[in-house]
Amino acid sequence: MTQLSISTAAGVFDAIAAGPPEGRPVLLLHGFPQTGLVWRRQIQALAAHGYRVVAPDQRGYSPGARPQRPEDYRISLLVDDVVALSEELGWAAFDLVGHDWGGAVAWWTAHAHPGRVRTLTVVSTPHPGALAGTLRTDEDQRERSRYMIDWRETPATEERMLAHDAQELREFYAGKVPQDSADAYVSHLSQPGALTAALNWYRAGRPDGAIGVIDVPTLYVWSTGDSAFGATAAQETGRWVNGPYRFETLQGVSHWIPEEAPETLSRLLLEHLQTHGEYGTAANTPFVDSPER
């Protein structure tokens, strides 16, 4: 794996990359509170099969792309980052993978730019429409999501998370994340302004648009031990995908699927990419965007 710096109009993004430059491109988006390092096992697996894989540290996580205002973390701007990164990499079309917040960005990107996204893989995070509907009707999901209200409305959240050698932040990983990775995440988010930037994803406000159904081939991987997303939203997600759809449930696995079940996730991801290898826009064709619905 190599380190990249990708310059865009929004700033400079740090990234991990591997695989032959001419390989089929795959972009992997991390969530909170992690970095592109979360994908290292999947990067290795994909690169070994000839894919060109890039996992950026997203807006706020990259020091060179760290605006201060919460409104600079609106979902439309996060989607713009994905498009800008793909353009700088010279990718006309790419396979998109996301976990946690990265999964939310992946859903929105696939909806807004289906001509660019060859396939979509989302880990843990249900389709935003399925989640919104479940929050209105399911008390269990409301309880699971209540932490977001605290993080949005409590200015001292980052101080609390970083106190006592980041004890609260470390507790998120619940022993399911390798210790060296957890240490790396804590070190990264302990940089001045880094944790505030990461929490600004929660503080940015509601999306400035509506999301509809997804037309690209989609793999959704959810786990029964996920503390943030319950079964109802996960099962409703299929109603929001018109394209070929595969839903996989991992029994007894926590929210941290990429690191707790790396071999299983890598296998599912490779199967998905190989199944839909000829679907959609080829990697060497001009950019094609479908109009938003």
C-alpha cells in the first residue's frame, strides 16, 4: 500500500492506495471515528485480484481538507468530494464502497451520479430513506440513534471523548477493532480540530435534497450485533434499490464489520464486483451522468 495526496478544489485529501494503476478502480469511504485505514484488509484483497483501490481520509479527517464550519459538512458537499476525487484520479466510472458515514455518502453518490458508479457496496448503513422511515415508526431505532442528538447539541462532546487518554473514544471500538488500528484512530482524531471536524458531519443539519431509489447493482452488508442500526431499517433497505440487489446478514458481528469480519467482507465484495464486472459504464469511457430524479 502507498500513500497518496489528492488535490481538489475543496482541499488536499490523504489516501491509501494499492493495486495496478490500470486496474478496475474501487473507491472506499470510511466512517466515524476511523480513517481510510479501516479498509486495509479489503485493500489488500482487492489489490491481489488486480483492482486499483483508493481509500481516502474524508473531509475533516484529512488535515488539508478540514473546514471549520458545520455547514461545510453537508451531504451534498461530501458527495462533491467523491466526484472530485474520482476526477483527479482520472476515473470515468468506479466501484464505490462505504461503511458507517461513508456508507451514507455512498448511497447519496450512487443516487446523484449513477453514471459514474458501476457498483455500490454499503456496509452497516441502511439506505437513508429506509432509515428515515424507520426513525418515524420504530422505537428501537430511535433509541439506537439517540446518541446523534447528544453529539449534535453538546459542545463539549469532543472534550469528553478525548478525556483520560480518550477513554470514551476508545470504548467505541469495543475490542472489535485491532489495537494498533484503534491507537492510530485515537492519535489521528486527537490532532487539533480533527475530532470537531469529524463530529461536524453530525452537526451539519438535514440533507439539502431528497434521495430516491438506487439503480446500480448494490450489495448491502449488515450485522446482527450492530448497535447503531437495527433490523427494521436493514430489511427495509431493499425497497429502495431497483437495480440488482444482494442483502447479506452477518450473525453475531458488531458494527465494525470491515475489521471484525475482514475475510467475509472481502469475499462478499469480490463476488459482487465479479458478478457485475460488465455492468454500466466502462472505466475508459467519457464521464456520463444521469439527471437527478
